[in-house]
Amino acid sequence: MKTARRISVLFLATAALAACSGDSGGNAVPSSWIRKEYRAGGGGYIDRTDPVSTVADEIDKHTSAQDRTSSSSMVFLRYRDDIVAVSPYQGGSRIEIDDYRNGYRRWKSHLSSVWPDPDSDSFRGGGPGSGK
């Protein structure tokens, strides 16, 4: 009986450590889910029928973004180290994933007034509590 109890305690401790070992700096972009859910093409992934807001909602619902903003006809989702940009594409939507630094540079005209510039001296990156 003691052996079974010890095994149970070890199992629970291992499970608790695994649950706590994730990065507390926010969620990672759901890239594998996006690859499965949408078709590759157009320089990213394509949803041929759904509008930008619907696709952004689907992605955000699957894995909540740290932040979300819209500019022109695009929606941007900010994850721990990445940006997901959803834009109109041939009657549907295109989904593009970039690491934060490259995505910010690429879409700076849309993001500069809402998200921190990764090239600024004050940028810590990695989400809340990181780099202190």
C-alpha cells in the first residue's frame, strides 16, 4: 500500500511540475493548429471564405492572444514571441505568422502606436515579467 501511495505522490508531483514549467510570459502562437486548420498559400495560410474578423476570432479563441489590434482591414494578434496578421485575400483571409521583431518591422505603420518597438531601449520583449 505504501508503494502505491508513493507512486501516486510521485506521479502527482511530476504532473504538477510539468504544468508549472511553461513560460509565464504569455501564450505561444498556435502555429501547428493554424497549419492544420488553414490551407498553405498566398505567402501564409488561407481561409478562402471567412472574413478577417471571423478568422482572427477563430485563432484567438483557440489560443488567446496577449493583445489584439486592428488597422485598416487587418487584425493583428500578439503572442509571446510572435505576431499573427490576418488580412483580406481573394474573398477570404490570409494568415501570416512572424516573430515579433520581424512582424513589427513589417507592419510598423499599423502597430507603432499600440505595441512596443522591439528596437527601442525600453523594450524588454518576452511578455510580462521577462528580462527584469
